[in-house]
Amino acid sequence: MTGVRVVAVLFALCAIYLGILGVLMLARPGTVSMAAGAPLLFGLELAGPYMFLLMALVAVVVAWGLVKRKNIARHAAMLIAIAGIVMLVPPVSAASVSINTKQLVFSGLGIIVRVVVAWHLGRYDTAQQFRRTQ
């Protein structure tokens, strides 16, 4: 139960970060670089501030669904985590070939966090928490 709350808080923090960046980009263009969202958006940041706000909304909905124990939110969170793992494989590979320690550590840490999220949400006992009791 605590693990699901931690994952929900993680999604909520990402939503807050993306939301603040999106609002700043709309209110004061040029103050924040679109590259600030690259670790979370994986190329979608090029679509502009509205993509930041849309992904912040998605993260809020997933976080709220996890808190309310909605099974679809659990599946969405697992899908988002797995997609993030896939998107982080090329940066980790490039960092290991070029021996870029800083990028390797941050990208590797991103993979580790996403694997832990997907693993925890996919566990049998966690899935049982999301089952409806009759």
C-alpha cells in the first residue's frame, strides 16, 4: 500500500514539474528552455508548452487513479514506466560507449526507478489491492 502511494507521489511530482514549466513557457516565452522537459517527455517537448501541460494532466490523472486504486491507472502507470525504460536505452548505450559518466549515472538511475515502478505495480500482491471487493 505504501509503495503505491510512493508511485502516486512520483507521478504527482512529475505533473507539478511539467505543469510549472508549461505555465512558465506560456506566460513568459523564452524564460525556460524546452530541453528542461526532455528527461520526462523524450522528444515530445518539441511540441511546445501545451504538450507539457497535457502530460502534466496525464500524470495527475494517473496519480489520482493510483490513490483511488483504479486498475486502469495501475496499467497506465506500468505502460508509462515501460515506455520510459525503452526510451532511456539509447542514452545509456551512447553514454557507455563514449564513457560519459554523468549521463550514464542519470540515465541509468532513470531506468532503475522506472523498473522499480513497473515491477512494484506488476506484483501479484499489489494487483490484489486494486481488485474490487464484493
